[in-house]
Amino acid sequence: MALRPMRVDWVATPPPGAYQRRDLGRPRQDYAGPPSYPVPPRWGFPLLAWRWPTSVAVDADEPADSVDRVQRLARTASHALGLAALTGLWAAGSEIWRYVLLLLSRYGALSESTVGVSDAMVVSSSVVMLVATAMAVVFTLLWLRRARRAAASAAGYAPSRSDTEVLVSLFIPGVNLVVPGSVAAELEHAALRLPVDARPRPSRLIRWWWGLWAFTCLLSAFTIAWSFRDSVQAMADGVLLHAVADLLAVAVAILTAVVVRRTTTCLLPVDPSTFRRMRVVGVKDAPAPELRTFRAAGSPR
């Protein structure tokens, strides 16, 4: 007698209590909108945008001789020096325009409005240039202080002059012609990680800046002394001297910004300008890629 396979039907039933019976006698409540609170809820995420952890670090956690601080101050000092250069060009243009009016006055009287506009330009440009120059000097000195500390930390030896000695030497006549150049040369020497027993030899950029700084200081002092002369020709020459002094101040501001940027670059562990970005322009003698004969459902294209 042959055995027949037994047929079994599997039936799935929910366990007891899985579903709650609906009370047919109670009416169903309609949707009344989102929930409301008598006061703003205190749970949930804070109302802050996402930021990387490095961007929320405070300056107090960063060391004073950090190169990042030097870079930030270098950008600020460069912008302040650029603003001082622009105001210097404005002041020089005002002085040149006044000198042109002096030449034109030899052939006839000038209108009162023209002379008034020229005087207003000279006074306003001088005041704005004075304020911009003071800001540039302050930010440059702050950068110099941080840069000297960062260079000393990188080179392993302290500078020969303290910050107070450098600051005082800038206001002593005669000394301010020599000390700034030597300080810049020592800073460049330490930023390049040169040995302490080697004598600092300033680069060509530092020598040009040093000479231009000294010549501008001497010409500015000569211009101030010339302004005490009261003759007509001396006053006309004083206008021309003021214009030349303003143009030299513009050159000093621009060259100082270049020195600040170059010295800050020397303080970096690696110069970012030395990297060359590479890109693939062609592939030669490479095996052909294996192509798929079919694409599975759900796989990315």
C-alpha cells in the first residue's frame, strides 16, 4: 500500500490582545491639528547652526605664538596698510591739485569755490590719512609682536630686543632709522629657521624696505621743517614736498604689506605656494575597464 503525503494548511492568527477592539458605541474624533503648548517646549536641539568643532574654538585656548594668529593679524595689517595707501594717494592728489592751482593763479585770480574745494580736499585727506596711518601702525605692531614670538618658538631662540625696546625705538629720532630694519632682518632670520650663531643678512626686499623707510622719515622731517618758512615760494615748494612725502608714504605702506605677507609665509611649516595642483589629462596604455553585462535591480548607475 503506497503512502500519500499529508496536506497541511498553515494559518497565521494574531496573538490574543494584539488588536484592540473598537468601541462602536463611541463616536470617532476628527483630527484637530498639531498639538499646542501653553509655553515653548524646552526639549529638542538647540537653535544653533552646525559648525565644525575647530571653528568654535576660542582664542584663549590657542597659544600666543600660534602661526594661525599671526596669519589673521597679517591679513588685518595688510588691509589696514592698503587703506593707508589709498588715503595717501588721495592726499597726494589733493596736494598736486593745490600746486596746479598755485601755478594757474600766476595768470589770474581763481574763483572762491575752486579754492574752497581744494582746501577742503587737502584738510579732509590729511585727517583721513592720519587716522588710517595710525590704524595701520597699530595693527602692524601687533602683527610684529606675534610674529616675533612665533619665530622665536620655531627657531628655538629669543630675539635680541624686547617688545618694549622695539616700541620705544620707533619714537626716538635717529634711532627709528636703524632699529626697524634690524628688527625686520632678525625676524626674517628667525622665520627662516637659520642658526642663532649666524649673522642676520637681510634679503633684498628687507633692504629696499629699510632704505625706503629711512628716506621717507628723513623727507617727512625735512617737509615739516620747511613748512615753518613763510615766503610765497617756500609755501609753494612745501606743497610739492607734501605731495612727494605722501607718495613715498604710499610706497612704504605697500612695501610693508609685502614684507608682512612674505614673513608670515616664512613662518608657515610648508609654503602653500610651492604646491602644484595636478589633474588627469589623459590615460595611455591602460587596460580597458570590465563592463557589466547586466544591471541588478536597485544598484546605482
